[in-house]
Amino acid sequence: MNSVLTQNKVDFAWIELTNKCNLKCVHCYANSGPEAGEDDILTTEDYKVVLSELKEIGCKNIQFIGGEATVHKDLVELIDHVLELDFETIEIYSNLLFISSNLKQRIVDNNLLVATSFYSYDEVVHDKITQGASSWKKTTKNIKDLIFSGVSLRVSYVEMPENEGHYEKTKEFLEQLGVQQLDFDKIRKFGRGSGETTTPEMSELCGQCAEDVLSISPTGLVSPCIMSKPWGVGNLTESSLGSIINSETLRTTRDMILKETNRVEMGSCNPDCNPCNPKSGPNCAPNTNCNPKHSPNCSPKY
């Protein structure tokens, strides 16, 4: 494993298009919400350059995320750019409050992957977590619509005090809608999910970001994953993406994450179990003990 880490490979990248979101979930690791996004500085052209560079260095898999990716005005244009670059997988992570007809057409025509978050079979509980009126109804409607259209959809369920014990019934409800892949995770102490915690702890990470993944923030910050921003490895306003990826900082940060999340000792973990990557299958079950401290199912987006 160490030989892979020292090569600073990137196989999968989160492209965070904005910190702005049309919801304000109580546990959001990024503190996203309707008022966020003031620090977004990367332009559409900047993202195109980043995507081209990622492809050039061998990155194969991309996820567009936010905040809420669908509120970015040029999401479809960026999807078209990624399609031209011919990545192996392209996933859009959205709360599915609204999917434009143009975006849906791109998704269906190009067999793009879609992921979303869903917090309870109980409408009241779900809306309490998202702090968005009718979010359960809107997300449920679009889940049905995308599945009916043949879209490959996976759903992330995050357990927290508000929905504790709701997983099994939520799983049954989603299966009735046609959902075939459901990821499970527990709340992680970042952003609004930190509660009373003032200093982020690396041990709260799932550990997958010790490997060949990378996150690009709309502020230009580059970090091992979307939750590891406190341990950023560079900024595109100061350095090129290539120099950041090949830096000693990225290598040592990945090694630190590897150690702090105890992944060095997890010999029984299935190497194909990488729920942070949309290529992962449904074998990452809630009780799979890949990490002594956490379930391995680190949802790509809460």
C-alpha cells in the first residue's frame, strides 16, 4: 500500500462546484446553505482546465458535487467538457430537489451516474434534517423519475440523533422505489456535524482519502477528500494542480490519514470496498468492519 501512496496517484476526484446549497442540513460537513458560496472563486474555465489536467495525469473518475451541484449555472457545460475528455465514470451528486430537463437529458443520453442523500422514510424527520420544507416529497419524486428513466442511482443514508434507528425502514422504502444501492454512514464531526467539537480530528475521516482520491474546492483549496479540508494540501490560486499532486505535502498527509484512521491494521478489509468512489458496488454494507473505528461507508456527500 505504501508504494501506491508515495506515487501520489489520483484515480477519483470530487469537483466541488459551489459551497452554495438550497438546503441547510443540520449535519452538513461543509456548512453549505443558501447563504454560503461567497468565497467561490473558481470559474467555469478554471474547472475546465482542472478537469483536463486531471485527465492528463490519469484520473479516471469524476464526481460533480457542492454544496449543491445543480445550482451551478454551468453544470451542463462542464458535463459536456468531461464527456469530451472521456472519463470512465461521471457522477452527479445532488439533493434532487430540482433536475432541469436539460440536465436530465444529458444524464439519460450519456448513462451518467447520479447519487443523492435520503435521511428517513418519515417525511417529517427527513425535512427536519434538511431544514427544507417539502424536501422529502421533491427528492422522492425525482428518485422515482430518474429510476423510471433508467438512470443508475445510488443513495446515501447518514445516521444521526434525528434519524437514529430509521435505517431498516428507510432501506425498505427506497427499495420499493427501485433503489438498488444504498450506502450507510454515521455522522462525522465536521462542519455543522461537529456539534460542540471545535477542533477537527483526522480520526473522524473514513480513511479512504489516504489513497488515490482528491477534492477540488470552489475556493481553489485542494484536499485529500471533501471532509479533509482542515488538512488541505495546496491551493490553485498559488500552485498548479500538477505540483500539488506531486508534492511531499500530499504524500505525507495521506500517510497521516492512513495512520490516524487505523487503516494500516485493517488487513481483512475488502480492497474493492471504496464507497467514496461511485464505481464501488453495494458490498460495502453497514456492518462491514473495514475500519476499527468506523463503518467504511463514508458517504460522498451528506
